[in-house]
Amino acid sequence: MMFLARRTVPGRIKVISSVTVAALGLLFATLAYGTAAAREGLRVIGHDAGPQVVATAGLYLGLSDMDAQVATALLLGDRRQDALARYEKRRAEVGSALLQAHTLAGSDAAERRTISSVLEGLGRYERLASEALLLSTLPAAGSPGPASPSGGVVPVSTTPATIAPDDRALASYRQATDLMTRELLPQAYNLTLESGTIVRHAYEEGHSTVIAVRLVALLCGALALGCLIWLQIYLARSFRRVFGLALLGASVATAACGIAGAVIMEREAAALATAKRDGFDSVLTLARARAISNSLHADQSRYLLDPVRADTYQHTFFDKSQSLVYLPAKNLSDYQRAVASLKNDRFLGMLEGRDVAAAWRRFQEADRSLRAESGASATSALTGPVRSAFDAYDATLVRLAEQHQAAFARAIAAGEGGLSGLWTLIPAGLVVITGGVLAGVWPRLKEYR
């Protein structure tokens, strides 16, 4: 009986109409799925793990600069006020970054444990740094103290120390900087990697889904449009009438919805790609570059502060420089000669741009001049030309990061704005097209009652 019903005119109309409505349902269900996938990708990149990665990258920068300022304060002695003020500023920024990272971590137990470990280690580091700064202000243990009113000498300690005050302060600082470089900075970097992995997976999943949805939406739209055309031709032949306006309107609306959905999905894929590659990746790379730059600038202070480890700090300065701007060189002197002859803004490494290359060249020239000096002259070079060159270089990185951050924010806003339009299109299109199909088919079916 069902087979016979399908061979009748009303039966065929119902079958074609059902296939048409099913194709329309598949079209809008596909668009809804793609919209949800794109929205989740934009949420993770723009409001969840993305900001958390930037916050943890800022944590790395703050921690490395804290250690740099302690080294500078120890080196400058009585002229340490600016370095201590900057240390306190970075300390506050680190606390804020840890709080933000803890908030963004949500219920992720692994990230919360890492953040707690950083907090505990930071407390130990601050105690060691404070001890080093305090010891650097004290006279040598066992050395003569101030004269007494009777003309004698007031002893500072009855037990002679085997370590001079500078050596005691340096010993405490070595413990502090080892704690920073071997525990705190790797943990901060691990936080960045963990959140970065979440961002990468969210992007890959969202982008691939949106691309697939775009193709499926075009296919479903073409299927639904083909069914509507088939239905109109069948009705025109069966009832010897011209095409109905309602079905024509439904056909136009179907074509418009399919094309609009595909175009919006393409724009969402572009927005995700721009936010991830041109925005987020660049901002993260520059944040890491600033952190490494601060660390190698601290190596300059450590190089002057600790003669025993001077060669080590010079070598780490060279390694970090190579990670930022790679040039073939066997040692720091060769590298700085290569930097001086650098004529373009295209090079391997983390840095980019003509302005950055010029600022990097000036900073390396200042470092080469620093290493040619010794004693008070070297310290004056560090706090004068070297500091000025580094600040100018760092400001160039900040400006470049702000440009990429603006591109990131625009891409996220554009993606979210496009999705709001699609959420309006889906129910409105479904109602209009279904209504058109019913309005075109129902009068013909009534003629058989």
C-alpha cells in the first residue's frame, strides 16, 4: 500500500517535500554544528586558554626580570634604589600574573599544582634574594667595628668568618639565581606550554570542523535547492500550472542561506586562522622573546657581579642571543661581528621586523663595548649605554606585540560578530523556507481531498 501511495500524485508530492525538508534540516543542523565549533574555538583562543598563555608568558618575563634586578642591585651597591624599585614592581606583576593564571586555570588540577609550586618556590627565592641584599650592606664578619667612646674598637663578631661580606652575599645570590633558572622559570614555561597545547588543539579542531561544515553546507544547500526545483517542475507538469511564487521564494531563500552559511563559515575559518597565527602565536612569541631578552640582559649584570661564573654567563648570553636572532658564529665575538654586518630584517629566530633588527644591532654593539671595559667603567657602561640600548630594544618589542594584540582582538571580535549573524540566519531561514514549501504544496494536496 505504501508503494502504491508513493506512485500517486499526492504520494510523490509528499515524498519530494519530505526529502526537501530533510535536506533543509541537514543544512541548518550542519550550520548550527559549525557555529558551535567556531564559537568554542574562539572562546578558548580569545577568552580562556589564550589569555592564560599570555599571562603565564608575562609570569616568565616578570620572574626573569626580578632576578635581573637583584643582580643589578648587588652590583650597584649604594646606587641600587632604581633596581630595587623595579624589583618590587616586577614582584607585584608576578603576583598579579599568578592570580590571573590561577583564575583561568579553573578546575585543571595539574595547572593549579604547578601554580602552587611556583608560589612556594617564589617564597624561597625572595628569602634568598633578601638575604643576599642584606648581606651586601653589612661589614665583613670579624672585621673591626666602629670606634668606641673610650677609643677602643667595638667588635662586630667574636667568630672570624671565612667568607667576606661580598662573598656571603654572592653565595646567597647564587642559590637564588639557581633556584630561579632551574625551578621557577622552567615551571613558568611549562604553564605556558600546557595552555598553549590547549589553544593549539582548540584551533585545529575548530578550524578543521568549520572548513568541513562549509563544504557540507554547500552540498546540503545544493541538494535542498535541487529538491525544490524538482518539486516545482513536478507540480507544474502534474497540474499544468506555472511555478508557484511560494516555492520560488523558498528556492531563492534556500540558495541564499546555503551561500550565506558557506561564506560565514569561510570567514570564521579565516578569523580563527588570523587570531591563532597572526595574533596569538605572534604575541606569545614576542612575550617569550621579551622574557629571554630580560634574562640575557640579567646575564650582563651577573657577568660583572660574579667573576667565578663570568665565562658561564657570557656563554649563556651568547646562547640566548642565538635563540632570538640566529647567525652562524662560534662564540660571542663572532656573533656580534655578524650582527654588526646584518643588513636586512629577514633572519632565523624569534624576532622579526626592520626596527627590531636595528634595535638588536645597537644593543649588541653596546654589549661589545661593555665587555671591553672593567671595574667601575664596566658598571657605568651597564647602567648607561647598555641600559639605554636595551630599553629601546624592549620598547620596540612592546610596540610590535601591541600591533599583533590588536590584530588578535579584531579577529576574535570579527569571528564572534559573524556567528551572531548566523544564529539569526538559522532559525529565520528554517521558518521561511519551510513555510514556503508548505504554502506551495498544501493547496495542491487539498485538491485531492
